Amino acid sequence: MGSITFNNLLINLLIMKKILLLMMVVGFAFSSIAQNQYTQVKNAKRVQDGQEVAIAQNLPMPTLNTNAVKDDINRIPIGTSAHERVVRREEAHVISYNPALDLITVTMLLDPNTYDGVNDMGIVGQFYSADHGQTWTGPTIIANDLSAGPNYYTSGGLYNPAGNTNLNDAIGVFQGTVYPPTGNWRFKSYGSSTVGGANQTNYIYEETDADYSYNGYWNIFGLEQVGDEMRCLNLKPSADWGAFETAQLQPIKGAFNGTTFDWDFSTSVDMDLYQKTENNVMAWIGMWQGNDAGTEIAWSPDGQIGYMWVVGVSNEDATGNQPIVFKTTDGGDNWEYIHLDFFTDEMQAYLDPYIIEANGGLMIPDIFESTGAVDNSGNLQLFVAMGSTSADVINYPDSIGYHWVYPGDLFNLTVNDNGLENIMWIDSLRTGNVMADTEGNYCGSEGWQHRLHAARNADGSQVFFTWIETRDMENNETNLHPDLLGWSYSPLYGLTEGPTCFTEGTLYETFYFFTNAANLVYDNGGGYTLPVTQSITPAEYSSNTSTSEDAITIQYITGIEFPYLVDGLGESLNTSGISVTQNQPNPFNGTTSIEVTSNTVAPVMLEISNIMGQTIRTSNEGTVTGTKTIEIQANQMEAGIYFYTVRVGNTSVTKKMIVK
């Protein structure tokens, strides 16, 4: 595996446990988040000689940026959905954004008591906004075939034919599953209609293979226009409900034929999931309530590179639940497995402050929520909620697999052909998922997770991550009073912004249940806006306690805005004409070189710091006009990770280097 690169703004968070214990009295050194830090004490459990012992981990948590423009955070009602199952799965695309038409769509199951002509449960409609969510038009019915049963779980998006500029001729598309009267979830459901209401069509596919009798239940992932196709993903599990033995990932393509879509289900990819020896049940995180489905697909801007994954236990590693990832470079015709190795020395040292040591001395990560986006380098930026597990289930098959660190932490994983190329800590989760039997959940039966959503800008140069979290840790152990938070990242330049709490101090703070976000942002002229919906109003939450079949209101949330990261850096570099190369060779143990380029005469200073943020060397390198080479000697530097900052005039660039 290639060497792992760490973001220079957050690397000081990543200190090994032995150093952490020695330095606890003085705390961690931070770069951009050094101010107003506070410490969270996590309760964890370790098995030692058969005894469970409470372990306290003291880990840093950044002070939240709460500078969102409060006046811009507003709720605009879109429509009434028949019940909350339309938004239950956080991976389903309820809201989408089409950049070619600058149009936002929201898809839902229409409430028969609200809309004329909607007489039955399960009819799917789509709403449209051409003014960035301020006003909404609809619903346009895009699926009304109830012959196999009512539509249940849903995803929706927009398809714009090549060259079309007329909003009414764009095509709303539905992907979902059918609630079967027979109890057999073998039906996939699709529907489409133009925004103007023409060419309304339905398509229901019945899987006849008895091994995959639940073939349609997870037909809700990744629906979006990619090139001239609609693409999505279905998960095909085999065997009985709640005791699935194997599963396949089924990437699906829909080709537009001028009126509707021809759906291609011919591709299926097998997964090597661990099976419990006593009953052959596969270890897949989506099988358990309280977690997301652990299944998703994401595409590069050009549609050639794609990643799909399931979170489960692989037979290849001694693991807890981790992403089992497949990649395509030919638009989805062929898929290759990518191994994510969490057990290299470098990765184990990174995880040490966050993950409790398990049997065998390994830091075994246990991922329970995931989402992702593909950047402009063709890498998957995978956002995960991660804790740790109590034992290696392969070498210790009788282990129950307790979560040792819970609620866990949020991480960004960069995945490419080399596997796990980079890992970055984002934030600590303050509260746990809301289970179905948790007091205070919705309707007495419906829990929710942290609603992780990923997005990117049009060219993939910046990615975005949102989630919901209860900030009051003293009075809440579970996520019962959620606000909406966000974080953004420019992988190419290693810049980050956040975490930001968008909704603190707003009118409806702590009432952001069942959020859903688009997978694309739009440029608002001063930054990026992410289209977001919130479902179930405070009144509905407090009054509807009898059944999860109660109708709910879906609302658009304005003002979820992120600053430019790449654009600002590009302007700075273009104006200053400064560039600093990565040191070569890297890692090194003798001498390494850096090249500095400047269009003007400027003084050059070099500063080297260690992983603790302590400056260990400063030198005046003279002046530069054109290109200048700087050499760094490894003498008196122990093996490890360091950072070099080159200051050219008023501009500075920081990069990581490794002494071996």
C-alpha cells in the first residue's frame, strides 16, 4: 500500500496513546483549532483476562464553528408525505440537484389525504424548485403502478436529455421498493415523468430467483444522472430475513429511449463477507436496526470512475465492520475489489488514540455509518462513523463483538487503487444512535442515526459532509435533540473548513430529524450551498406517537453554506506566483530536497516542526527569483513524521515529510 498522507491542519490530533498519557496534563497541540478546545471523556470497555474494565479515553474535540448566518437558516414546506418510511434510510436520495438546469427536486410518497387524485397509499410524486428552494412546484406523479403493492422506500432524481434547456422537458425519475401483500420483497420499482407531466411510465421488475426473495428491499441507493444514463444500486441478499447468508451488489443502469428508461440489471458483484460458523449468517452492518444500510455508490464527475461498497466483516482481515469496496474505471462495466488495510503499522499508530486495543493487540475499527463522494482525482472520499470492536471475530468466533468506543468518531478515508491512502479525524460524536426502543424516538417505533451525507461540487475539487448531532452531552446519551453540522475538504490542496454547527441558535434548533442532502452543491456566488431537507416538524414529532404511518411534512432548509476552499487558494497562488514542491525523496534518512518557485524576488524562510507542533529547526534560506532548491538534512531528527513550512515573502506552504 502507498504511504498514507495526513492533512496538515489536523495531524496534531493524531498522537499515539503512550504520548497521550504522558502529555495529558498539558493537552494536545493544535494548528487551526487550538483555541477553546475541550476534552471529551469516552467510556469504553476492554476485555482483560476475562474481566470487563472501564477505560477512560481523553480525546480532543474541536470547538464548533457556530458562525452560520442565522437569518438564512429557514424552513420552507415542500409537501406532505404519506409516512416516514420515505426518509427512513439515510442513503436514499430524497433530494437532488441538477446543475445543467439549476433545478432542485424532492421525491416523496404522496399523502392521499392531501393531494387531489391521489387516492391510494404508495403513489410517488416529485416537487421542483427553480429558485434554490424558495418556491416549489408539484407534485408531478412519477410512479403510480400499485399492482404488486404500494411503493415504500424511495429515491428520486432528475434526468436532463442532452441539449435540453426546457425545465418541463426534464424527466423526474423514481427508484424504490414495493411493499408486497405476500411479504415477499422481490420487486424493484421504477417510474418517470417529465416535469411538465408528460410520458408518465412505470416499470416493476420481479426477481424470480428464490435465493434472492428480498431482492427489491434495498433498491434505493445512488440514483443520479451520470453522463447520458441514470445509475443506481441495489443490494441482493440471499436466504431468510434477518439471517442472510450471502449478498451481491447490483449496479444498475437506465438508458433513456426517448420516452422512458430501459433498465439493465445484468451486472452483479459477489462479496466475500464473513459468515458466523453456527448459522452461516453473513456479518453485514445493515442487518441490524440502529445502523444505516452500510451500502452506497458514488461516481466521478466524468462518470467513468465509480465506487460501491458494503460495510461488513471481511474474510480477508481480522476486522470489525469495515467498508468492502469495489471500483470501476470503465463506467461500471467491470468492477475490481479494493482492499482497505487497517492493520499496517502506520494505520495502527493513527488509530491508537481512538480505538481500544483488542485481543491480539490490534486496534480494530468498527464502522457503523458511511457515505462518500468521488473527487476530481478519481479518489473516493469516504466519510464514516467509527468506533472499535471488542475482539477479532475471525480468530475469536465466539466473540459477541461489543462496541468498545461508542458513540465513536467521524473520519474521512481517502480510497484509491492502492487501498486506504489517507485517513483524517473530523470530530467526535457526542451521542449515540436513537434505537427503535429508545424513549423519545419517533412514533414509539422509529429510531434514527447521525444521517451522514456526502456531496461534491461540480468538478469534484471540494467535497462536503453533513450529519446531525445532539450538542447537549450532559443531559443526553442518545441523539434525541439533533442539530445539523457540516465539514468540507479540498483533497487536492489539503484544506478543510469546519466542523460547523449550522442550526445552533436558530428558531428550530435541536429539531432536525430525518435530514437528507443532495449529492451535489451549487455555487451561490460567494461559496457553495448544499440543498437539504428536514422531515417531521416539531409539532408532528410531539403529537404523532401512535404509528409510523402518520403523514409527515418535508421541508427545505435554506442557508446550508460552505466557503470556497480551492478557489481561494488558487487565486492566492496565481497572484503570488509561489509554488513549493513535495520533498524528494520521501521518506528519507539522509538528505531530501525541496524546490521553491517565485515570479518575484522574495526572502525564503524554512521551519520544521514535529508531530507535537513543536518547532525544531528554523533557517533563513536567502532569496528566490525563479527556482531555488532547499536541502534538508535528517541529522539529529529521529524517525517519524515532520512538517516543513516554507515562507516566501508573505506566503507560506506546509507539507508533510517522513524521516525513516
